[in-house]
Amino acid sequence: MDSALANLLPPAVGKVEHAMEMFGNVRTDNYYCDAA
């Protein structure tokens, strides 16, 4: 059982740049997700 736990890897996440603008300020979120 210990060998199975040693082979675990975190999920691979790709960058999805998304620019958000509010009150004249622009913020870029590199890991934007619209899964609400």
C-alpha cells in the first residue's frame, strides 16, 4: 500500500490567462476557472 501512495502526483493544471477589469484596474488571473 505504501508504494501506491509514493506514486501519487498532483493534478496538472494549465495556465488560462483571463483579464478582469474593475474600477479602471486590470488584473490578470493566470489560473482563471469559470466553474461556478
